[in-house]
Amino acid sequence: MSSARRVPFDETYLDASYEWLKDPEMARLTMSQALTREEQRAWYEGLAGRDDYAIWGIEYEGRPVGVMGLKKIDHADGGAEYFMYLGDTSVWGRGLARWASDEIRAEARSRGLSYVWGLIGKHNTRSREVHEHLGFRIVGEQDGRWRVELPT
């Protein structure tokens, strides 16, 4: 996808994420808890000291549209939890999920990881269908969420 780019997660994406995740429907779909600006800022300032977390912004046609990354990176286990959301719903259905999945899997491989996994709310049928289309397998459930996995 030539007009999509993985870019550093900076204050532009921090601010955009705050706005995107304030939307009740986006918060429901991503199962995000509401954070204050101060809580979000403290989390952001702690990122530099973490080796178990990697996050990027998703830029499409020159504008911020989403976020993706790896967390709970576990070299002993060989896996990491992957995450991705498109906060700008105008880009849904344009192939960005496949592009982001490929980017994240390539990053996981470069870090020596053999698989990525994610959690999808059972209520989020759109995300489940997208993940199945991308080749993720449902391997279980956890706290009302489907656990999906995909080799890198």
C-alpha cells in the first residue's frame, strides 16, 4: 500500500489517539479504558524505558489515521501481542489492516519472534472477520475476548 507508512508514535499520534479513543464506539470496539490526558501523558513518557513495547503511527495519504504495534514482547515465549486500530474510520475497507498486519509481522520477525497474537472482543464481528481473512486463527478465549494467533 504505497500511500500508507509506519511512522514514529509522537505527540501528533498521542493527541489523535486521545481524540479517537474518546469516541464511545471506538472505545467499545477497541475495548479501551478511558484515560485522562495526564494518565495518557504518563504512559507516553514511560515508553522510552520499555523493551516489551513498540508502537508506531499509521499515516495514510499524509495524515494520521491509526496506531499499531507490539506489546508484551516475550523472547522466551517467542511471541508478542499485536495491536492495531484505525481511528479515522474514513479509511476502513482500504486494505490498511492487511498492510498493518504485514508490517507488524515483519517487525516481529526482525525481533526474532515466531508469532503474534491478539485479543478481539466477541462483540466485534467486523474485527474478527478481518482477522480471519488475514489468516489469524482463533485459539481460545479470554475474558470475553477471542484470542487469535498468526505465525510471523
